[in-house]
Amino acid sequence: MAMAMARRAHLPTIRAHLPLLRTPPPPSLPSDHHQNPPLARSVTYMPRPGDGAPRPVTLIRGDGIGPLVTDAVEQVMQAMHAPVYFESYDVRGDMPRVPQEVIDSIRRNKVCLKGGLATPVGGGVSSLNVQLRKELDLYSSLVHCFNLPGLPTRHENVDIVVIRENTEGEYAGLEHEVVPGVVESLKVITKFCSERIANYAFEYAYLNNRRKVTAVHKANIMKLADGLFLESCREVATKYPGIKYNEIIVDNCCMQLVSKPEQFDVMVTPNLYGNLVSNTAAGIAGGTGVMPGGNVGADHAIFEQGASAGNVGSEKILEQKKANPVALLLSSAMMLRHLQFPSFADRLETAVKSVIEEGRYRTKDLGGTSTTQEVVDAVIAVMD
């Protein structure tokens, strides 16, 4: 009973990844039904996910290729008549803060789709990506790295979900100069956040029929900080006896990822390690341009390209309009499932995978020469 209650407590955060079906009310019966019961019924159950009402979604266009790939998503959503509409905002990574109207929109709509935001290197400008995660308590980053049929890679049977703690660790931003030439940067690990992300990882694995959760750490060196993270993961693991649990040191993890990635299933990590592991796994599975992801909290969710590397592109790609829209299209499919529109999500995913498998329309990062618009047109043509 305690286990069941613990699982129910975390179900709201898992909605981002599982379709929820509602049973419609039973049809009204004629007054003589009990006297003359029908011999057969052609339809006994008709699932109707969600309530069908169009949902508002906050759209952050982002920097670089962001406006190009978010426009691609808008075109596809319109073509498939998806029950969503966008509240669009232009936000740039060099802004000192995320505009309050954008935060208010996300709080109101609960869901956001985001293009990449560039983070200036050095200087005093903080990352708007980190600001959003902290402001909305988006404590879980989820990146799904998997082989796409028809896309050649070095390894087959890759299907890894990287779940990363999103609010503390090295990203706490607690840095100061002790004396000139000496800077102190604090890594913060708490029991509360470690248990929360461990619970999310195991509940995700349980509800998605995953068999193993691997905790990534460096507790051989950071014995207290990463030791606390491991302690939390071990405690949560005891509540899920049907899921295998193991641990791996982060440097060995990187080596194992590039040599035998098929051994991993769900990976749960502190903040910094998760960023490194998810980008590595994405590169192994086909590239950052095709991997979906999202940042999820108890009340809000932001969906974006799963791996951060290359999410704003380059000036050359932007000028040629050859940005790869696949990652954000697949992320928008995750968003549709979060909004309880799984049939639309399935339709979009099937169309994208069909275009990739056919191989006729691919952007440069996937070995092709197609423009963003050509890929979008191909996806829409498959759906039609």
C-alpha cells in the first residue's frame, strides 16, 4: 500500500511522457433495454484522450536557428490540425532576464515549446535556460536518445533515456572571487532534490516498462556530495524491486557509452554529468539534431531539442536555411502526449520517422542537402 501511494504521488510529473486515456460516459439506454437486451454491440469502448479542447502553448522562438525550427513546428501543427495554438515570444539569450510576460504565459499555459537560447561564455550574463528551470522548478531534464530506422550509426539497439537533475549541482551558480586570482565555485547537492529526481527516474522506468536504472556519479572523489546522491538513489531503488539498479562512475560511463551504449536503459544523473552524458548519447544515436527532450516539473513543462550542443546552429546554416527541424518536431510530439493528445503525437512521430527512413530529404548533419522547408514539406506530405 505504501509503495502504491508513493507511486501515485509522482504521477503528475510522469504525464509528460505517457498518454492518459479517459473512459467516456456510458451511452443512454432505451427504457425497454432490460426487457429486450441487444444481442451484440458493435462498439464497446471508445477511448477519448483529453477533453479535445484546443490548448494554448507558450512559444519561445530563441536564437540562431530557433525561429526557423519553431516555424517548422507551427507549419506541421497547422497541417495536422493539432488542437494547440501558440502564444509566441521573441526571447534572446543575451537578455539579462527572461521577460516577466513570458514567465506569466508559461505559468498560465503550463506548457512551453522553446527554440535554443544561446548562453554567453564568461562575463556576468547568466543563462536564461537555467533561469527558466529555477523559476518554474523544472527539476527533471529528460532526453531520449534512440536509433532512427534508416539513419546509419556506429551502434544499433540504442534506446537510452537520460534523466538529469536540473536545479542544483554545479549549475547552482554560487561562485565568487575569494581573493584576486582565486575563484570558488560551489556544488550543491541536497537530499530533497536527489530523492525527487531518483523517484522521477524510477517511476518513469516503471510506467514505461523499462528494466534498468543506472545512477551516474563521481562518489569515489566527491564522497559527500555525490555520496548523498547515491544514497538517495539506493533508498528509492528498494521501492522498485522489479527494476534492476546499478551505479557507474561518470568517466567509466563515458567510455562505456561510446563502446557499448546498448547496455544502458534509463540513466539518472546529477546536473553537470547529465549534460555531458545526454549530449554524448545523442551523438552516438544519430546526432543532436534528431533527439527530443523536455524539462519537466510538478506544474510546468518546457519541450525543446533534447541535447544542447548545436541547438542555436551557426550563421552559415541559418543563411542557407538548412537547420534540422527533426529534434524539435519529435519534442513537440512529446508535448502533445503531455497535453493528452497521443493520437496526434503518434501521427507526427510516424511521419517524421518515415521521412528519415526514406532518406530522400535530410539536412546536412544527417548526410543530406535538404533545406528545413523541404524536410517540413516532406513530413506534411506523409501526413496527408
